Amino acid sequence: MSFSAGWYAVAIAGGLEPGTSAGTRLFDKELVIWRDKDGASHAWEDRCPHRGMRLSFGFVRGNHIACLYHGWQFDEAGQCRYIPAHPKLDVPDTIKVARYPSVEAKGLIWVYSEMVAEAPVPAPEDGAATPVRSLYLERDPATVGFIIENGGAGPFEILSDSLFATNVEGAELLVALQPFTDDRTALHIVITSGDIAPAKIAVWAEELRAVLETVRPISSGDALLAERFAS
Amino acid sequence: MRDTTTMVFLGRFVPESFAEFMRHRAARLSLEASFGTIGPERIEVEVGGDEDLIDMFEMACSLGPIDCLVLDIYREAQLR
């Protein structure tokens, strides 16, 4: 299984508070996600155009993010607005950070996987959702997706290559797969309907992690048999 | 303040590599750059734009690409 360019969830939206930044990866590309003081989230290349420092190590100052290294500040559009060593400088438009299209929907932050001005496909639709948690699996994204799609981790409805739905004790869940690196996968879980304590789903999520990290996918013709590694 | 100056880089260069490095940095800093001598031991470039940005350009080029070594930098005024 392979993943195509598209929208991928990279974080639970509520986990990114105003004035904070975090680093993540999508197909091994390093991203900074940050939320400005007005509440808007942003997903950019995690690299200051000055000396390459990760912007995820930086500080959010109002609606700007400042690089940890030399304090260069970038506005919501990625444009450099202030260089502390040259406070009177009118910073040219060419000094800016590369950005990814991003939206918030269903309690998640979604990023389009290619660095384009505008995503060529519609962003995920919004909807009510209660965040549960994110899981970071020590397993490659293709295998994780293969196991979920073929029933190796229980019944899931396949909404796309990276988005799955399931029902746990009457609650409807969305499980969004983030191809983190070649050998790591993140799953972001939200409740879309049903009255169940998120803590209960969190326990289910840990069991899901254990299965997805240990089940051995076996292809037999068109069928998939999933079996646990012998302990 | 706008300025125009000629910079001379002395060292050991892969000329095409250093020229491309200079082009990229000049574009990033919105500077006008016109190249003079581009050789294995001497590179000359005239740059025009904000003086702070010209200083940044010099700093960036003093590091240079991995396959080049800058040993010294002069500006035109210092050569006179």
C-alpha cells in the first residue's frame, strides 16, 4: 500500500494551545505547527530561512513566531517581519518560510502533504468531534494501514487510505493515520458521536497500539490473515 | 540605506558552485548581483541593495558552499 498526496491529520487541534509551537513529521518532512494568539493554527516547513534552525524550537510572540537562534520573527503568512540585529531594516519579501496548506476539522489539524499555494483537492469537512489522543507507533505507515484495512486490528470502515471509522461500545470513532516517517506512524483518534468517556477510548487505543505494533500481516492470495507474533 | 559595492572573494573555489550559491543568497536577500571574475581563486561580484542586506550577503558568502573555501573578502572601497 502506498499513500498519495493529500490531506493528513498531524495533531489533535485542542492539544496546540494559543502561543505554542510543536514539531511533527509528514512523510519524513519536518513541519512546525503553531497557534497564534488569535487562535489560528499554521503548518510550515520546520526551518528558519536564516540558518536552518527548527522553528518548532522557537517562541510565539503574538501572531508571529520567533526563531530561537537569532530571533527572526515571521508573521502568519510566513513573511519575515523583524530581524533583531537589524531593527530598522525593511525586510524584503523574499525572506519567508515555506508553508503547507492546513485546516482544522473534526477536532484535528490537517495538512496537505505537498508544499503548494493551494491544495488541489478540498480539505476535510468540519464536524463535531471530541479529541481522545494521538498514538505514535513504531511501525511503518504502509503496514499499519494494511493491517487496519484488512481487519487485522478489528472492524474498521475505510473512508480513505488514511482515514478509518469504527465503533467502540456504541461510540463512533475516527482514526486518522499520519505517515510520520518511513518506519513510524501516528494515529489521531477522535469521538464523532456517542456518549462515552474519552478515558475509556484511551484504554482501547492502547490495545489498538499493541495490536498494530505486533500483528504480522500475511498475504494469501487476495485474503489477509493476521496473526500475532509468537511470544 | 541603499548601497552598491563590489565584493572580492579570495580562496579556493569550484566556480560554478560558488556562483550558484551567490545567486541564491542574492535572490533571498532581494539584492541585485552582477558577476565579474568567476575563477578558482578569485570571485568578483557587484551587489546593490539595502546596506544591511549587503552585509548579510557578505556573511552568508563568507561561509560559502561545502566545496569552496573563502580565505579573504575585500570590498571595492578597501581595495582602492
